[in-house]
Amino acid sequence: MFGHFGFSYVGFIYLLMLFIPNILWTKCKPENYENIVSNENKILLWLERVGQVAVSCVVLIFNDFNLKPFSHWSLWQIISFILMIIYGVFWIRYFKSKHTLKDFYGSLFGIPVPGALLPVLAFLLLGIYGKVIWLIISIIILGIGHIGIQWQHLKECEIENL
């Protein structure tokens, strides 16, 4: 339940799937994005930052996330990976769009704030698969902050009709 120390290549792959599109995004931010982020809740922002650091560390230093012989626990990892693939679809949709706030915060397959919800759920399921409480706690902290901020941004977009 506490994890076994060792490098997680699965965690590394997940972080690449997370970071690469986010790095590309810095060059293609939505129009008026700076207006939206100026009102972020400081507590949610703090939770998001603490969670980002914790998740990034935990997912790399415990090898419990690596592939194991197939069992019923493998379904958690499979679903987690499918969520990361859908997260990739979210980014493809965004990069092919006009880079508006609606493109960035709009739902995908009925999933609200998919840029936040999909990776948070994927990492949560990865934590369940690996039976590592530290990832589960870290992703809950990150999820509260990240999903909360994205939800706040979405609501501001709706109010301002952006």
C-alpha cells in the first residue's frame, strides 16, 4: 500500500504524455487566457502546485506502476491508459482548433474540463493499480486544485460568453 522504491517507466511515459502537449500549449495559449487566469483562487493554485510536484515525484520513484502479469488489477491500468489516450485526443482537438477559450475548456465526449479531469482520473486509477497510497493522496490534492481552477475558468468563460 505504501509502494516499492524503483524507477517507474510507466510513470515516465505518463508524465511525457502530460508534459509534451502542455509545453506545446505554451506557444498556442487561447486568446484572452491571461484575463481568465488573473482571478485564480490562491488556495486552489497552491493545492495544484503542491499536487503537481508530489504526483511527478511519486509516479517516478515507485515501480508499482510498471506492467505486471495480467490480473483483475490490470483493468485499472488499462482504463487509466485509455483515459490518457483520450487526453491526447483532447490536445489534438485543441491544436487543430482556433485556440479559443471555448476550444480549451469545452467538453470532450461529454466530459467537462477534459484537460484537467482526464489526467487526474488517469493518475488516480494508476495509483489504485499500483496500490500506492502516496499517488492517490497526491492526485487528490492536485485534482482539487487543478479541476477547481479549470472549473472556475470555465464558469468565467460562460459568464463572459467567451
